[in-house]
Amino acid sequence: MSSPFGPAATTAMGSLPGEDVREWTKYVLEGVTIPFLPELPARPYADMVSRAAGVITSLALDLQPAGWRLTGGNDPRASLDQRRARSLLLQNLDVLEELADGYTGPLKLQVTGPWTLAATVELPRGDKVLADHGARRDLAEALAYGLQDHIADLRRRVPGAELVVQLDEPELPAVLAGAVPTASGWGKHRSVDGPGSVDLLSRVIEAAAPALTVVHCCAARPPIEVFRKAGAGGVAVDVSLLTDAAWEQIAFAVEDGTTLYAGVVPTTGPVPKAEQAAALLTRRWHEIGLAQKSLVDVVITPACGLAGSPSPSDARARLELLGRTAEVVGDTAEA
């Protein structure tokens, strides 16, 4: 199965440094082949969990010193913090709508996945939503419902867009391993089994349909089999972290038609040459027995988000490297 984006496709994970959303929106609309709605965590209410709080419209959350918390209510308008997060999201969408006027092609949005939300957001009386089966189901369903509205809004604003939805799940490996600390810090939350993890994730992926869905998880052993069973069309990983077992799962996924978003450009340190950035991907591709010509379908990305870059110019240098790296990977596919 060939990539829906064509050869030498590039994108980024969403987060970027600085606070100028207009300049970043202009840049990504021209600088990558799969542009995306920029996330600028340096701004208040603009981090990944705040963005999800702004997307959710059927549960109320507020922001405490320890982070976001369910209030026990169903009206997000009752929370000043949630209204602010929602307002900032809408402002960003206004900018995108203006600058993407007449745009046709793929367009990606990012939102925190249900398991990372459950491991991050607190219950009204403390501890994580992860501790309560009913609460984590309600939160996932609220996310799914809000995401449907978010997608519909974006389709109205940019009618020529072919939407891609990225679910960020950095905490899912810890959830599956029973490694998420309890509120006291003395214990760990009980691990979630595979079928249970698939269920909540699939609810959100189904809500995004017919948009393409990619699940992003930068871990040594991302649960790729969970993502596939939940219905994700793509997986986004940091290739420098992957274990041999993870590469085996990638081989199974790619052969099954899943698109790999390969994080090959480092987010810190010196900016490498394109050949250096491509080398690990192309070598491991050969070692796991995948057809060399299928490299053409890989989407080239930074290893993870770029919000930690020391400056916008550093982040732009890494984004500019994506295209050159994709060309090197494409040349390898054709060799």
C-alpha cells in the first residue's frame, strides 16, 4: 500500500518554539508537504494538555498548580481556564483559516490522546483519571465528541484540506507497564491490559474518521500493535530510540499498510547533514527485511516536538533539513 501523501513527504509533530503563531503558520504551509496547526507551548494555555482541554466541550476542567483537573461538571463555560484554552485554540484556527485560504492538500492537527490525558488529568478529589475506569471512559468519550466538532470546524475553515489527525500518546507505554505514579508518589497505578487500551484509543480514532489518523509516541518500545488494533493508519516514532523488538513491530505494521512517520532529524544538538539523518532509517529498513522501494512511502519528521529548540531559527533549520533528508531516503528507495 503506497503512502497517501506521495514520495518525499515531510511534516513535524506540532510543537514549535516562540510565540508568533502567524509566522509559524505561514512557514509550515510552505515549508513541509503535510502542513499542520502549530502548537506554541511557550504561550499560556497552549501546551498539549491545554489544547485538549480546549477541544473538549462536554466536560469541565480547571487548571490547578499540579495541572489540569476535572471539576465534576459538564459545562466547560464554567471554567475560566478552559474558556481561555478554547479561546486561544480558536484564535489559532482564525489565523490558519486566513493564511490557508484556497489551500488544497493534506493538513494535520494534533491532540493529546485519551490515555495520556487519563494519566495526566486529575479527578475532582485528587489522583489521576487513570485510577477510575468510569472517569477515563467519560474523558475519552468527551475527547472523541470534541474532536469531531474540532474536525468539522477545520473542514469549514479550510474546505480543500485532506485532514490528518495526530494523537499524541507519550504516556501510553507507562500506562501499559503500570508505571504511572499515584498521587502519593509511593505507589503506581495498576497496568492496563492490551484490549482495554485498544478500546479507548479506538473510540477516539473512530471519531476522527474519515480523516487519516496517526498515533505519535516517542519511546524505545512504542505499543505499535495497540495502535494498529485501534485502527490507526500511521505511527510516528523517534527512530533513534527504537529497540529491535520495536523495529519488528514496525515491519509488521508497514507490511500491513500502516504509514511510518519516521523521526530522523534530532531535536537537539548540532544539525546533521541529510545523509546522516537518513542513515539509521535506511540501514534498519534493510536489516528488518522491508523492500527498499517501500522507503518512498515513509513520512520524514523530526524525532519529536521542536518546542524545546533554543530559537525559532534553530527549529527552522531542522524543518528545512526534512526535505533534503526525504530526498536522500527517496534516492535510496530508487537505488
